[in-house]
Amino acid sequence: MPGRPPKEFKEYLCEATKAHVSHRDYMASPATAFLKYSVEAKSAIDLCIRKFPTNQNGEYSSDSLDSLQHLTTAILPAIMGHFETYQKNLFAGMIDLTVFNSNFKVSSFAKKLNDGAMGIDMIRLFAYRNIGASVGSIIADNLSSWHDPERVNKHFGAFGFNYTFYSNDDCKKLKVLWQLRHSIVHTGGSITLPDAQKVEELKTFGDRKIAFEKNFIFEVSRKLHPIVKRSTTGIGDAFKANLHPNLDAPTTNKINKFFEVKSSIATWLV
């Protein structure tokens, strides 16, 4: 604004409202933290849908439609960033909680994880100095392919449980979202012809600008709810079936909280 001295980018950072999800939330209950964010993102777009100006015929003005499409497109990468955080924190927390698992074998896990070729990036490792980071967080941060649901299945499969984290249908849905996120972030909001060929459902959308109908974010949040519910509950039940007997109440409560899946829109979980 006129008269105000210019500020550096960092100076625009401010205190987040209570609606924001913190890293501590993800560490305590990854699924619940993600679902909270997805509902907040959905509600933010809902507010825009209700409040943006319309013409006399009830249709959005050209400025309103243009702005709504920009905002809806911008929200998807944010949601998928939180979804990656959900995956990584669930995986990392499970590693740390294996100290309470009576059948967990470190050597077997290490052989299966990343096909036995797990490496630790020293630069990333040094970033954790003096902050008391968990072993699980360091391992999760050094794994790639968190944007590939089939590779994520392999990551969780290293624990050796008889449970597939994502179903085939889940993988199809997630691949579409991850590719859209990639095209928004890396190719200027256009689905290039080569990128469109990577996902069967997007093959006819090559060489197009990405724009979504107004209810897209609503549907993203709604359809991710049961995916998160199934994956977290399923892997959680398999994990808890192998716990040491006679764990004390605080430990049991911590583990149950970690695998908890709650949402303010509970009907979307089924």
C-alpha cells in the first residue's frame, strides 16, 4: 500500500489461525490431522462459492468464475502436500512404534524397504541436528516416490503385514490427483501431452489448461476420506495385532490415538 515501506517475503509470515493443522497434529494422529485440513480446504472454497458475486441470472460474473477457478486449482497442490505429510508421518510413526511390536524384525524390514537399497542423504541427516528427530522421520524423509501410490504400498509392505495399504481403485484415484498436482506445480497448470499419457484416465486431456468445476475440492475431500479411513485402520489393525502383551495404559492410548481416524464430517468416512 502507498506510504508503507516495502517488506521482504519472510516478513509477510504471520501467526496461523487455530484452524491450521500443525506438524505435532500429524505426529500424534496422521489421518485425523489430514482429514481436518482437507475439510478446512473444502470449507474455504465453499465460502468463496457462496460469497463471490453473481449476475442477475444467478451465474457467476466472468471475474468471479476466473477467480474461483484460480483458487480451486491452487488448493489441490496444498491438499496433496498435506496428503504426502499424512503418508510420511504414518510410516515414520509406525517405525518408531515398532519397539512395542513383538514380531518386528529390523533386518527383514531393511531388506524389503526400497528393495534393500535404502540410503541416507547426509545433507538431510545433518538438518536434524539437535532437534531430537525420530528414526522413523529420518527414514521416511529419505524415501522417494511418495507421489506414487504403488510405491507407497511397497513402503508399507516392508513391515511384513498381510495388508495392502492402497487398493487398486485407490491407486487409480490417487494417480489422477498426483498427476494433476504435478501439472499444476511443474508445467504451468497445463496437462502436457506426455504427462496425459502417464495416467489412463487423463489420456484425452492432453494439451489442456487445468480448470475445475466449483465442487471439485468438495469431491476431493469427500473421496479421500474413505481412502484414508481404510488404509489407516487396516494397517493399524495389523500393527496392533502384533503388540507386546501387557503394555501400560499410556502406551496403549498413544498407539490407539496414532491410528485414530476422525473427521468433523463422519459420514464421509464410510
